[in-house]
Amino acid sequence: MQNKKNDIIGFFSNLDKLIFFSVILLMFVGIFAVFSASTRIDQKYDLLFKKHLLFCLLGFFMICFLSKFSIKSLIFISIFFFCFSLLLSISTIIFFPETKGASRWIKVFGFSFQPSEIIKPSFIIVSSLLLSRFKTKHDFSFLVNVFIFVLIGLILLRQPDFGMFLLLFFVWIIQIFNSKLDLKILTPIILIFLGVFVTSYFLLEHVRFRINNFFFGNVGDNYQINKSLESFANGGLFGQGLGNGNISKSLPDAHSDFIFALIGEEFGILAIVIIICLYLTIYLRIFFICHRTNNFFILNSTLGLGNIFIFQTIINISTSINLLPTKGMTLPFISYGGSSFLSNAIIIGFVMVLLKVVKNE
């Protein structure tokens, strides 16, 4: 009994408690929000809510499991996750039917899984490893890194998932900036990206539609955005109460992409401020602790994971208040969506390992 108690104490002593409990609070907010949203989705609301509870449980254990890893184990599991999710992402294009005009999901036994979500945290570690090697050895590691990102980009644009491509590119380019490489290397990468962006605008109809609709406003149907903004206005300071959000009831994606609008209406602006503070707490904690280390790999990995987490949060919140074009991106640990939930759990699990090393240096 004493040994078990010591194991539990030892386990929690290795966790960053501020990050861990902030994530737990976000999970609880998500449980209440998804429960409220799920009651509006025909006869399957009970199944949807139970699935979300399962995702929360799996995410919790994923964080706890990964946080016990060493740096060496973290690198090995990242390479495995990356290779496996890359192959699965290719398989979605070849073997699985399109859903809503995209080939992103593997559907098995009533569950859908988006492999590209697992690429996010694993690629950050793989990229940091290659950049770290390049800084010390000045070999072909950087070219391998570029090749890997190009491969990911081609897969994401083929699916298509332009939003995920943008998210990964911005986090990756910040990693490269952190590496303090020569501008002769960075300039062509940025120019090529701009070329890809312009080409995607003309070739991908949904990208062109969303950008035009955001800037000009009269290109298409703004029903979701209008309802989202009305939901925030109706919520006031303290909200209408759990399950009493009348406007957000008519939002088709209130359980996922627009869950922040539902929270705004039912829990109010005060709850929104608290949620934003929780996200900022997680990010700022990551940012300040990782800067204590002189290990470039740990610094770049931790910053990359923190950036991808906070950028996803910013994108979701910004689209719900019409600051960015709409993009099907979930709110970490709150929105319904198993693939994204597990991806964010992996991010936090990896962060726990890296911060533990920094604190023990």
C-alpha cells in the first residue's frame, strides 16, 4: 500500500500541475458544453455524449501514460506515430470515401479517425530532431526536414485540408526561425509557400469561397457566423444557463467547430474569459519554463508543441467571432472530436516529458 502511495506521489511530482489541472478544467467545461450541444442532435445525442466521455477518458490516460516517458522514448514514439499516421493519411485518399468533399477520415465500427491530427505533435518532434542535428553537423538533415514537410503538405492539400496545412506551416517556419538559419535558406521557403497559397486560392474552390466570403461578406451564406455572433450577444455576462441557449441551438456545428459560441450563450462572457485564461496559462507556462534550457532540441520541441496548441485555440475562437475565415478546427479539450482530442492529449503528454527534463536540469 505504501509503495502504491509513493508511486502516485512520484507520478504527480513529475507532472506540471498548473498545466495538468488547467487541462482537466477545460475537459470539464467541454463535458458540460458537449452534453448541452448533444441534446439537440436528433436521436443520437446520447451516443455522441458517451463518445465524448470516452475521448476524455482516453485523453486523460494518454497524458498520464506519455508523461512517464524519457526523452529517448519520446523520440522513438514520435517517429512511430509520425510514420504510422502518415501512411494512414495516404490511405484515406486511396481507400476511403469522401465525407463533405474531403478524404480525411478512416471510418471503422461507427468511429471516424483523422490520422493527420496525429501528424501534428509527432512532426514537431521529428522536425526539431532534424533541425537540432543540422545545427551541430551541418549535413543533409535540413533537406530531409523540408522533404518531409513537402510530403505532408501534398497529402493535406490533396485531401484537402488547407487549414491544417497552414497551421503546420506556421509552426514549422517558427521552428526554422528559432534555428537561426541563413536568410538564403528561409527566403525561398517563404516564397514557395506564398506560391502554394495563391495556387490553392485559385485551384481549391472551398479555400477561395471562404476567403472571399470573409473579406467581401456577400459571396455566400453567413448563417453560421451570424448565429455565432448572436449567441455571444445573447449570453451577456453570466449566460442563459446550461441547455438554455436558444440561438446556438440552431448552429449545425455547436458541438465541435462553434462550441465556443454555445459556451458564450449558455455560460456568458465571464466563463469565456476564464477559459481564455486557462489556455493562456498553459501556453505561458510552456513558454517560460522551456526557455530555462540550453538544449536546442528541447526548446524547439516544446515551443513547437505550445505554438500548435495555442494557434489551434486562436483559430477556433477567431472564426467563431468572425476574425478569421471559417475553418473546421476544434477547440482543444472542449470540442467534440476524438482525433483532435487525442492529438491535443499527445501534445500535452509530450510537453510534460520535456518540461520535466528542463526542471531536472
